[in-house]
Amino acid sequence: MLTGSRQSHCLAEIAQANTADELRQFLFKFCSLYGLANAVFHVTQIAAVSQRNPLLLLTYPSEWVETYIAHDYFSIDPVVQAGRSGFLPFDWSSLDLKSPQSASFFREAETFDVGRYGLTLVVRGPHGERSLFTVTSNLRGSDWERLRNSIIGDLQVIAYYLHEQSMIVSGLREQGAGRKLSKRETQCLELLAQGMLPKQITTRLGISESAVRLYLSSSRRKLHVSTTNQAIAKAISLEIIKS
């Protein structure tokens, strides 16, 4: 569910972006709001586009970006490799850095102050779209764990919202709402976005809880998303419901 003023502010900023560069500028504001060192939004693949890594938006120092691209570190970056094959969010501490190449890569990255700790979220869109949303921090280990655990829910929604808007403003995908949601599907999504639980929605609409869950499931299917949070984010971005 979409809660919290920081998250609401971020979603509004993303929705107002008309270019990829405006989304890149948003990432700096996002880092400031959440107390993060850096953020990266990286579209790794789109089935309909032959170009590798068609979109990369980030807050890293320009020197590191130039080095990264010049050496084609996309092909050896352990974060990118894990994100290409994975589905779930992963902390960088879970990566296998035993190979000399991976260890050397991270040592070099540290010299550019990209962030001591990191978390990467994977977003899968329709038609073979895949993107990675990474945030980094220079906090102490225990402080980073607390921050990560407190904001991961927000990050999952923001990541999907970034993916949807980036596809539109970059021209990588035409905007489309998919199949039209029914009145009940729209009502259930909107009430959930307002903070209601399924049991509370049953009372408001006078339908069973199983019916509520069925409407939420069908709305996810029509919007081509895998989670209800993603369905809410996409429905708001398409102005099907209000935040």
C-alpha cells in the first residue's frame, strides 16, 4: 500500500517527469530524502530493442561512470549479473565476490565512493522488459541494515514506478493502460491504495473477502504486473485511480 509522505512525494515527482534527464535529476532528490549515498536505475534489456543496456540513470561520480562505460563493466559487474538472472531484491553482501575479477571490480568502485553497502531491486515489465534499481549507503553496517529494512517497501513501489515512467519518456515503450479495469477492480485498488485492508474493503463494498482478492488478482493481470503494489503504482501513473 502507498503510505508515507516521502514515498508520495517521490511518486508525484516521477509522474511529472517528461524526459529521462528529469528522472535522473529526481534520483538526486530521492537520495537526499531517504538518506542514501547514490541511486542507479538501469534498464538492462527490452525484448523489442537490440541495444544492450538501453537506459542508465544514476547519481554516481562522472569519473566512475566514464571508467565503467569505457571498460564495459556491464559484462563483469556482479550486481548486473545477479540482476539479469534474479527476481528478488538482494543486498550486495549476498553477492559472491570470491573471483579475482569481482573483487578487483569492487575495490576499484570503492575508490570512486559509490557507497560501501548496496541493495538492488529487480523490475520485470511486459514484453521482456527488465530493469534494476540500486541504492547505496555509507552508513555503518548495523545502521545500514536498519535503514534498508525500513525503506525496502517504499523502494519496491518507487522502483516499479520509475520503470513505468522511464519506458514512456524514453520512447522505449508506448504508453498504454492495457485492458480496462472494471468498476469493482478500480474500487478495490483505490481503497487499498488509501490504506484499507481487504477485510475493511469487504465492509465498504458489501462483498466477500475472496471477491476482493479476486478483483485485485484480475487487476494485476490486466495491468501486466506481478504484485498489488505494482498494480497500484501503475494505476496511479495511468490516472485510473488517485493516490
